Amino acid sequence: MREYTVIANWKMNGDLSLIDEFSSENWEESTVKTVFSLPYLYLLYAKQKGIKNIGAQNVSSQAEGAYTGEISAKMLKEVGCKYCIIGHSERRSGFLESDDILIKKVNQLKNEGILPIYCVGESFDDYVKHNSEDTLEKQITPLLINNLLDDQFIIAYEPVWAIGTGKSATPEYAQKTHNFIRNLIADKSNILAKKVKILYGGSVNANNAKVLINNEDVDGFLVGGASLSLDSFKKIIKEIE
Ligand code: PGA
């Protein structure tokens, strides 16, 4: 049976009591793999509360040293972090993270055995000008030329215009774009193309989860807003099970 993955991206939201609430669930019982990408400060607490699959939302591009305010991949590993979001559009645009920086970050994670969740996605301008595929190819090519994909790699396709807007991509558009991404990978390796998980993100909720997941190339979701309430997050999982 196909294994779906749903990743909660809390961004800079939530608090200790929300972690208490989420940790009262037994997430391992579901056929859907759930991952919780939390603010750095909460990772250790979530782990101690029994949440197994925890992820960060960023990591330093450096291994250690005089980088005030940064967190290394080794530190994430030490607190039991298994996943890390890289290149979310909010970091690409708000924190000017270039492809070069993102590739360094992926390398740091891979050195520590942490699984990257690599975000790609076109802007609204690209979308209306039909430049989405060009943009996606530019974003994915550095992963391919640096041989960074492996059979556990996760790509999250998040059209920027769908993030936090309540306007998710249509199932047809999501499938077409996921298939485009898979074919880019297949040009390099057919085996990897079948194994790499391609998640959709952008205004996923309990109402659209089913129609989006019923597409061959959609392997799960990266969920922002709807992951901040236990009830709405559980409803998304139920739609997929
Ligand atoms: P959203 O965010 O579900 O609130 O649109 C998704 C994301 O940014 O990862």
C-alpha cells in the first residue's frame, strides 16, 4: 500500500499547550505518516512529550562556529529531529535564501542523516504568465546537478499564490505539476523518480484533502494554517486514511 506523508508546518505559531494537545494523540496508529515541523524551541519538548516525527523549519548552512543566532544540523539531530523544511517560499523571499544557500543547508542535513523537505513553487506572476514550469525547473536543477536526491527525499510543491490564501491549486493543476516535477527527476533517474515523495502545500484543508490526494503523483501534504488546530489537522488525516 502507498504510504502518504502529511507534514504540519506551524511556522512561528503555537505554544507549549498546543504541543500538549497534539501529543495526546497516538499518531503512530494512522496509516498516514505525520510529521510536526515546529519552531526550534519546541522541538525537544515535543519529543519529550512523545511526538516521534519532529521536524525543524530551517537550519544553518554552516556546521558550527561564530554564527550568532543560528542552529546547526548536529544540534537538530541531538534533540531527535528527523526532518527539516528547506527553502520555504517565506524564507526564499523574506530571508533572501538563494539556491546556493539552500544546497549548503541540504548538505548539512544529509551529513547528519536528517531528511530534507525541499520546498519549490512558482509565484503568482509566474503562474499567470505560464512560467511555472520554468521556475520549477530552475529550483529543482540544483538538487539534480549536486546529486542530492535519494530515495527518502521529500519535495514539497507549494505554489506561492496558494500559501495562506485559501485558494488551493485545483487537483488537476496539482497533478499536472507534480507529474512535471517527477519527470524532471526521471530524466536523471527513473528509480529515484518513483521513490522521491512529492507533497502538495498551499491552503490544504479537510474539504480539499480528498480530491487533492486522489492524484497519482500527490504523495501527501505540507499543511500550514490547518495544522494549528488538532481538530482540523485530524480531519485532513482522516480524509486520506
Ligand atoms: P497554508 O501554508 O497551508 O497555510 O497555505 C502552507 C505552507 O506554507 O507550508
